[in-house]
Amino acid sequence: MWRDSSDSSTSLFSGFAVRRLPGALLAGSTIYVDDITVNGRVSVPIPPPLPIAFKLYQNYPNPFNPTTTIQFNVPSSGFVSLKVYDVLGREVRTLVDKMEQPGNYTVTFNAGNLPSGVYFYMLEAGRFTAVKKMMVLK
């Protein structure tokens, strides 16, 4: 909400001091200004750095019922596959099976329809392969 101060050329808007140009336009919620001074701190989100190597992290929580989180890093664009297998090596779920850009990824695995037991999850990307073990407890 605009609040005029004693100086008609300066107004406050949600913690910002705004100095209006002579004849500045105010149209709806759009403000045309010359200069903005922030009273307080301004936070600018910084994205996490891109990974420099492939990595598959241990799921958490582990053991789990019924959901767990799996994280992995992809340093370069390419086809990525993340699959879950039972102890006999049978594929029970495909979590990721697509082209991915470089980045840090998080996938939630829901084992609600699987019996208690040990399972393995495997990340394949290019020539990189990693396998981790997880346990479903019901």
C-alpha cells in the first residue's frame, strides 16, 4: 500500500523507499520509478552449483515404510535410468527413464504395494553405474 511521506517525491511501499520522477505514471499495480532504495536486506536466491561428477546417494530414511527419498547428481546431459530391483534381480519399478540436464535430482519412491524386504536401486547414466541397497519394513 502506498503511503505518502512528508516529502511528496518519496513514498514507502512494502519496505522500499521509492523516489518518483516528476510526472511518474501509476497505473494499477505497475509503478514506473527512477530510483529504488531498499530499507533492510534483500535476499537473492543462488541456485546450487552444478555437480562435477555422477553420484548416487543412500536413500533416506532407510529402512522405510512406505516412502523414501533417493538423490543423485548428473554432471552432463544424457539419458538417465533409475530402477528398483528385488533380491532376485527382478525389476520392480522404474523411477527415472529419460534425458536429463546437468543438475541435482531428488526422487520419492513409494513401496506401498511391495512386501517387506531388501531392494536395490541402480542409477545408469552414460558409462556410469551405481547400486545401493534399501530395506522396506512394514
